[in-house]
Amino acid sequence: MNPEANPIPTLNGAQVAEVDRVAAARFSLPVEWLMEGAGWQIARRCRGRTAVICGKGSNGGDGLAAARHLPNWGRLPSVAALDRGALQGAAAKMAAALEALGVEIVDQPRFEGSELILDAIFGTGLNRPPEGRAAEWIVAINAAGKPVLAVDLPSGLDSDSGRALTPTVRADLTVTLGLPTAGRPLAEGPALHGRLWLADLGIPRSRL
């Protein structure tokens, strides 16, 4: 993919949230449907045994949705969530669907037996440096010595400015969902997001 030659528009963090709202209100595309579509698109890019690392918000929900497909292909050694009990709405439903398959969602990253790490900790809503366990998990991902696939953008990267907060995941591939973020080509963005793959979620762009 060559994003620089692609006329697809970019979105800032506030616009990403607005697109989700409009998709539900105008096109009857609920968040659960979009999250399921995102999970399928992400899972398709997980080409090896994948340790899935999830945050508390919708980015984590996308990661959990992806994780549900991976056992069918023998590619899910572990799933970790920062706070399983804090998941709400569509993300909580994705976690419940995964657990219904007998998959345990643990509270610490486990990289053993994995060939790839799926970073689904933070998405476009992050506006300050990661703290606490989230920061520790980002450091652990970078230290694991394995390829990293980021959901939407690497955790810790500011979606509007492309500025790398401290710490930020270093990704080898980033699956951008729907439309790319404005910060992708700016500042440290190109050095940290790796290759880009734009995943179409079926939202009618011409009607937004």
C-alpha cells in the first residue's frame, strides 16, 4: 500500500469517534458490527501464533474480536487484558464471546510460544503518555523481540500529531481501520507504525 498516493481522507481522534456515531445513527451499523468487522480484518493479518494484548476500550475490543477467530487456525497462544472487569459495551461482549469458546483472558502478557504480538492497548483516544500497567505492557512488547501488529495505530502514538508519547509501541505492521488517522505521516509516526494496511469496514465514505 502506498498511502501517499491514495486520495483517501484522514481523520483526527474526534472525527474517528464521530464516524462511529454516524455509522450507527445514519447507516444502522452498530458498534458491535464494526468491531466484529475490525476483528476479522485484523485476524486475517495475524500470520503466525499471536499473543493478543488488549486495553480497556474499543481498541481492546477490536483485539478481542480478532482473538476469537485465531483458535480456528491454531494461532492463539494467549490473550491478556489490562482489566477484564472494566470492559464495557461491545468490548465486553467480545470478551464474553471469546470466553464462551473456553479461552482464558489473563491479566499479564504471555509471549511464550508466540510468533507475533497483537498490540490492541490504546487507539485514537489516547491524549497523554501511557501510565502504570499500560506503560509497563508497552515496554514489555518492545522488549519481547517479536514482530508486532498494531490495531489502528501503535499504542502511545498520538493520532492527531504523530508524536510518540513515552512509551510507544514499535510496530512492524499497523492495520488501520476504516480511514487512516491524521498523525500517521507526521513526526515519529512513519518510524513507528511500520507497514500500513487499510482495512475497509464497509462504512459508506461518500455519505459521511
